[in-house]
Amino acid sequence: MHARASNRERRVMKIGIIGAGNIGGNLTRRLTALGHEVAVANSRGPETLHDLAEETGATAVRAEEAARGAEVVVVTVPVKAVPGLPAGLLDGAAADVAVIDTGNYYPRERDGRIDGIEDGDVTESRWTERQIGHPVIKAFNGTYAQDILDRHRPAGDPGRQAVPVSGDDEAAKRVVRALIDELGFDTVDNGGIDDSWRQQPGTPVYGLRAGADEVRKALAEASPERPEAFRG
């Protein structure tokens, strides 16, 4: 009875997704399937998102339109592309919009050296916050994209996977954790954005498919030193 009541009380949210790669595309699929109103954008224009929009019922828009009216915005673009996002990216979003950052810094594979991350003594997501001018909640950065479609489980399922979540805005973090729960994953609070190094690439939790207890253990075992393979 309780579970059915929770489903009836589920609130439809307006969600903007900026980036339609593997993570962005699969979040679009799952969030629309849950009944949320999703606007999705990429760098190439809405006409290139016709198939995804037709498949999911999401609305394909330009990047500068994705956040309009949104209560949650997901930024899921390569880190090197963050400074090139449109100015006023969050103009028109809800006043208390929660912004999810799924990004990872891959200096050798994709992004090249970014001095603000390498020399600025800041986490990847703190750097992203400064580029977009808004606090972010770091989540899904270490999750395999296909798992978003295939490994979601109901609450209480012993095989349910947990996702670490970092961020300074506690209200926004609650919104994001509730949305992740709705998507079928547990969450582990990893503290603020300055603690989000514990879930960056090369850490024990990165790519870990495990429950909450193992995720907590992996976060605790992380080293603050960025692995050589993830330095520019």
C-alpha cells in the first residue's frame, strides 16, 4: 500500500538535459519513462536529436533553452566544453534549480590540460561551478551509462546499486537524491563539492557497481592525490 501511495504522489518535474551523449541520452530515456517533462539539448542543434525526441517524447531544444522552467538541470558535456556553454545557461530556470554535474576530467583521453583544474587546487566540479556561475551537485559521473537503463532496482532490493552524491546546497542535494532514488538507485552523501575528489576518475568508487555500504567504504579509501593517468 505504501509503495502504491508513493507512486501516486510522485511529482512530475521539468528537467533540462544539456548533452545527449551516452549518459544524457539514457537519462532522457529513463526520466521520460518515469513521466517527467524533459527538454534535451546538445552542441549540434535540436534537429540532430530528432530520433531521441521521437523515441522518448522529450523536447529537443537549443542549449540556451534547455533550462527554461526547469527544476533540475543536468549538465553532461565533456569538461573541455563547459566554458563554451551559452552565457545565461540557467536563465529562466526555477529559482531553486538543482544542477547535476556528471562530468569527468580526462586530460589525456579527451579534454587536454585545463590549468584551472591542474593548478587551481580545486575539484573538477568546483571548477565547473565557476564556469557556469551556479552550485552543482556531482552525481552519475562514475556510473556506466548502460547501467542507467539496465541496473535500476526498486527500493529495498538487495541488488540495488548506490551512487555517490556531492554538493554544498543541501536542498538541491535532497532533490537530486530523491530523483536518483526514483530512477532506481540508492545514494550515498559524499559531503560538499570540495569532497567530490573522492568520486573523481581513478578513485576506488569510480565505476563501482555496489551497494551503499561498499560505496561508503570506497569513498573512505580514496586518496586526494590525482592519479598520474588523470593529470595533464
